[in-house]
Amino acid sequence: MRMGFKKTLTMAKLSLSLFYFTVFSLLLSLSTSFDPENPSVRRILVIFDDASLKSSHSIFFNSLQSRGYNLDFKLSDDRNIALQRYGRYLYDSLILFSPSADSIGDGSLKLKDVMDFVDSGHDLILAANANASDFVRNVASECGADFEDDTAAVVIDHTSYSVSEIDGDHSLIASDTFIKSDVIFGRENIEAPVLFRGIGHSVNAASSLVLKVLSASPAAYSANPNSKLSKPPVLTGTSISLVSVVQARNNARVLISGSLDMFSDRFFRSSVEKAGSTYKYKKSGNEQFLMELSKWILHERGHLKAVNIRHHRLGETNEPSIYRINDDLEFSVEIYEWSGTRWEPYVADDVQVQFYMMSPYVLKTLSNDKKGLYYTSFKVPDVYGVFQFKVEYQRLGYTSLSLSKQIPVRPFKHDEYERFIPVAFPYYGGSFSTMAAFFIFSILYLYHK
């Protein structure tokens, strides 16, 4: 009897402990999940091949932690690596610093898992080198960047190399060919060249989703530095991208670099003198370049949100359920940009609204009050049906906005028309003149001898 009671009590304690553990795990998952109201409070999974990277790349990691990110470091052969559990993602961003790993977690993390992670709106930072595995190459290819097929090839430049290099193969590139974008790199110019040693990749020039943020010079090419060229290189000149970024249609952001060394403390602290220049910089531009770029990748910059979409008839304040043709209406929306710590008004002069049914009947550029409010007014077209207010906003470096709000438009009711329509006066005159002419004709016909 007593043994049964003890067994029941033990089972109850076990069930209670399991309940508390489940609740705690759920609360932890919710607390670390992506918050659209605070995009920078995030948890990042860092995967690397060698544990020494944690110290050799400490400046980069410490910078992320100082900005409020929670980094979870794992070796690539850790079988407990998982991006999600119970249908919920455990991390908001992923850093892959494991270029030579053929598999992650002995196959527990597959290519499909990484791409599903990005397709769910999460961010990715990928760094490769000359030992890049097929796994890393396939991830980059899925994101729109194709690394050099020759596994022994690296980027070589005999005009834009760092003169501090000892071996003389000119594979330590000193590049200052940045994309010009204040939203990606901030307003402060990067003065010093960026040191790069690794492999190049190509991007689809027709794609608007992939951008080259650091390019090679026109004299650069991709080849094996330890062998003579037997045929022209596949990648040459400015078509070689050293660092590229991707902003997907779901606003997920991806950084693809062909050099893991460029994130290292050694490259951050190294002095640099570019070939052909007499000026020697005490510190390379790597730290500023990657810190500013990571702010953009992790949505500390260039992240927009739109709220409070409103529309109403001119002179009214309440939003109607239906409009009538030729009504005068007002439309407004508020747009804000995340500054890394708070939401600030977004100011631009190229935001437009469409009044749309199969095609835009009205296209208006919105005015703004410099405080985040965008507004305009227009007349409902003389066409009835189901319309949409649509705001489709895409600008380099900013998250895209796609907003729509549906509203029906009806014609005039039978008692809403004017008693006499001015444009119909010719028809009125024609009708009465026909009746008068028929009356005169009848009189003449009947009484004229």
C-alpha cells in the first residue's frame, strides 16, 4: 500500500518537473525569438571548424556581443546542432565559419535546413576560403553566388595587392572598391583598403536581390598561384565579387564572403599599404567594413516598418466600408526606420500609393511631414469594382514594403444623379426638337391644301 503511494508520488513529481521544464523551454524560446518591434534583440548560432576561431576572431564576436547579441558557439561536428525545435526556430541568425566542413553536425544540419532558415526570414553570414567544401559552395549557390569551380584557385591581383605580403604571389588583396550606399555602410567613409585573401565568386548581374559590396579590381583574376596558367581564367576583373550581400524577397539578409581571414583579429589590426600608393594606413579597413556591414545584415540599419494605414473621404475622419465613384478621399500611412536602438521617422520623397484594380487607376507620390507620416488625396476614378490601396516600396539597402488594403467602389444610386446632367443637354435638345418638328409636320400635313 505504502509502496504504491510512494510510486504515485514519484510519478506526480516527475510529471510536474516535466511540465515546468516544458514551460521554461517555451518561455526561453519566446524570449529569444525575433521581435518585429525590436529587430536587434536576437540570438545567433555560430558554427566553426576550429575552436581557436573564437579567440582568433574575437574582435568580430565581441563587437556583436557588445551590441546586445547572444552568441551560441558550436563546433561543426557537434551532433546536437539544431536550428529549430518543436516547430520553432531557436535562433534568429546563423554564422557559418566552417568553410571546410563537408557536413554540419554529422548530417544533422542539411542544406535544406539552412535554406528553410533563410526562407523563414532569418539572416545568414557565410565565410569561405580556398578549402571551401561542397556544402558551403551549395549554400552560397542557393543564395545566388557561385564560387570558382577550381578548388585550388584564389583571387590574384598584381596591381591592387598589399605590399606587406612576403610570399609575393599577390593573393593578399587590398581592395577599396565598395558599393556606394550610406544605408549599408553608414555615413562615415571607409578610408583604408580592406584586406582579403581567399576565393572569388560571381553573381547574376540580372538579379536585383544580390549586390556586390566589395569587388576586385579590373586587373584581378582567379587562378592557382602555384601553377602556370594553361587557359584563360574563368573569373576576371570586376566580375569577381569578394563580398556580396543578398536581400531576399522576405527581407532575410545574407552575407557571402570568400575569405574567412578577413574576419580575423590579425587582418583587423594589420597595417596596409596598397600597391602603387605611398601612404601606409596604420590599420586596415576590415573592422569598419565588417562592423558596418554586419549592422545592415542584422537589421540594425535599413529596416523599415509601416503602420497606421488610413483612408477616408475628404472632410471626414471615419474610414468608410465603401466608396462611391468620383468621391474625394485622403490616404495616409506612417513609415519608420529602425536605428539600432529605436524607431525613427523615415524621410523619403519616392514613396507612392496605387489605387489598384487589375492595373493601377491612380498612382500618386506621397507627401510627408518629416515625422514619418506620408499622405495624399485624390478622386476615386469613374469605375466601380473592388479596388486596393497598394504601397510597393523597394529601395537599395532597405527592407521592402508591400502593403495593401481592399475597398469596394460602387456607382451612383438612381436617386444620386443630378436631375439634369449638363453633358446630356445635346440629347435633351435633340429629343425636344424631334417632337417639335413632328408636331409642325403633322399640322402642315393635315391642314395644308
